[in-house]
Amino acid sequence: MSRLQAEHLYKVFGRRPDDAVRKLEAGADRDELRAEGTTAAVIDASFTVEPGQIFVVMGLSGSGKSTLLRMLNGLLEPTAGRVLFDGDDITHLSPKKLREVRSKKISMVFQHFALFPHRSVVENAAYGLEVQGVAKEERLKRATEALELCGLKGWEKSWPDELSGGMQQRVGLARALATDADLLLMDESFSALDPLIRRDMQDQLLELQKTLKKTIVFITHDLNEAMRLGDQIAVMRDGRIVQTGTGEDILIRPANDYVRRFVEDVDRSRVLTAGSIMEKVAADAAFDEEDASSVSTETPVAELFAALAEGTTEIPVTDDDGDLVGVVAREKVLSALADEAQIEAQLEAGIEAAAVLGGMKDTVPAPRTTEKAVKSDA
Ligand SMILES: Nc1ncnc2c1ncn2[C@@H]1O[C@H](COP(=O)(O)OP(=O)(O)O)[C@@H](O)[C@H]1O
Ligand SMILES: [Mg+2]
């Protein structure tokens, strides 16, 4: 069973929302409704989130992300459609049952995490448990563990204003983790942080996720963040989900021009993996297990350049058990990147691509910086 399922969710703000839904179902768009003074914040959103997944909702400001998230935990009632959480329709729970689900099973982490200034860090992290009525000793113990998971061991007794912004955000994450909720809803949780700290937090979340295996819906307007974190990514535009897929799906097969333009700037060589661009081989294909040039299906394309520079024409790709599952041909590598600017960036990063490009003249125009790159490598 999926952990979370959204079925044809709509949220319309303004007068006569049901009429508006009918118009939207008949094909009206946001602008037509706006002319009538209603806002279609979310239009016909459907998706499923599996246990242990990080499901990212990505879109520009105003595209409807926060409204969607608030319907997932019952803070906002959908105008139409329903939300199933572990198979229960949370849009039809009694207020009492809904409160219970919200306090025990779902945790929210917001962009600006408001800590109580006159409570210590550990008391702040224990707040969600306090709301649940967990006894003091137990909640401080669990909050202390959660703080340690979030890299804040030793800060338990400090006051919030002694912490940097990044550390305060970690307290927010610890508060969510301390409650043992299975479902974390994170609304732009890292968006207010400096880029380096933000990356740290992303790493921390991915690291935690390896052991905790929470189900996470993560909202962001940042494509690179979406690509780093998301097992599945839903791209929202003007209230509608225009594409759902893995980061690779979205890069390789954008559903429309909007998504294509959105993903133009992403560093493909870091998102695409050997597995996504390989040619599959028959299960019993011959393979020398000692072949040192082999890579795993998860190896980023960026890391294939070195092997190609040494003259390898086909890189063997192996699965977790070390069995050959495919090969990546050298032409495939650059055509997958398919963006001269990206290739230039690779060259400037000092990767010895001269040899690769030597064999690539037929398929890809030689980037302008070849000469410079070769010189700087020398
Ligand atoms: N309570 C509300 N009343 C009226 N309009 C709202 C309300 N909440 C959000 N909206 C509108 O719905 C649209 C989507 O908002 P939101 O979900 O906050 O987008 P995002 O989180 O992607 O920035 C926006 O046009 C916003 O102005
Ligand atoms: Mg928002």
C-alpha cells in the first residue's frame, strides 16, 4: 500500500469554489478564474508516495506547493478530491482522529522555524512530544537522541539565540524526528539557509534517511535541491502538476517546453547516472570481473570522463552484486549531456577530456574551450 496518495485534489480560494472546480474540470485555467476573483491554488493533483521515499514537489513561488502540502496533513480541506494516508481518507476523519494523526504520525518542518526563545534547545526539540503528552523524562531522552542525529550533540542546554541559522533549522528537523512520525512534510525547509549550509542539511537528510527511512514530502523551488533529494519529483506550474518522475526522467524526457526550460541549467553530469544512459546487455553476457574500468549503475556520468579519457570505448556497468548489466558507449556520454555549456564546464573543471573529444568529433561539436582546457591541464 502506498503511504500517501493524493487523488484529484483541488483547492480553490474565493467564492463558489465548487463551480470553479467544475470549470477547471472542463478545461478552464487559472487566469480565467482569476478574472472572476477566485484563485485556483491547486488543480487536479494526483500522485502516490511510497514508504521510505522522498517525494519532492518543485515549482516557482505561487505555483501551489504550500497549499498542496497543507491539504496532505489536513490543515486545509480540499475543495475536491481526497488524501489517503496509510489507506485512510484523512479528508473525512473526525476532528479528534485528525488531531491524533497530525500529532503522532505527521510532522511538519517549515522554512522559518520558530524556536521558543526562553526554552533550551532540548526543550524546543521535545516540543512535539510535549504536545503528544509524553512524560518529561521520556521526551527529553528522545529529543536528545534526535538532536544527536541532527549533529547537535552538546548543544542541548543552549538557548536558541546561541545557535546559527543552520543550527536552528537542525533543531526544527530534530523536533520533527523526535516525534517518531513516519511522514515528514517539509516546506522549503532549507530555502532560507546559505548555500553551503543548505548543502550540508541536504546531505544530513539523505544520511538520516538511509537509516530512518521516513516518508518525506519535500517542497522546494530549487531544481538542484529537488534533483539531489527526490526519489520522485513532481513539477508544479500554475496549480497543476505538469510532470512526475525521477530526476533523470525529467531531464531526459521533459513532458513539455516548460519543464525543458526549467531543467536547462541543471548539471546533467551529476544527475544522470551510468544506469540511465547504458545499453542493457543480456543477463549472461561475458564479463571479466577483474575489469577495473567497470562502474556501478549509480555512478554519476561526471565520473565516467576519466575512464573515457584513458581511451576506453565502452564502460561496463555492474549492479550491486557485481554482475554486468550494461555498457556505456563513449558517444552516449556526451550526447546525454547534450549541452555544450555543460561540456565546457567539465573541461574547465580540469577533466582530461581532450582524449574523449578526439573520438567525439562526429557526434558533438567541439567546445570552444578545448584548447584552454588542454593547456591548463599541461
Ligand atoms: N488562504 C489563501 N487565500 C487566498 N489565496 C491563497 C491562499 N493561500 C494561497 N493562496 C494563493 O494560492 C496560490 C498558491 O499559493 P501557495 O500554495 O502558497 O504557492 P507556493 O507555496 O508554491 O508559493 C497563490 O496564488 C496564493 O496567492
Ligand atoms: Mg510556499
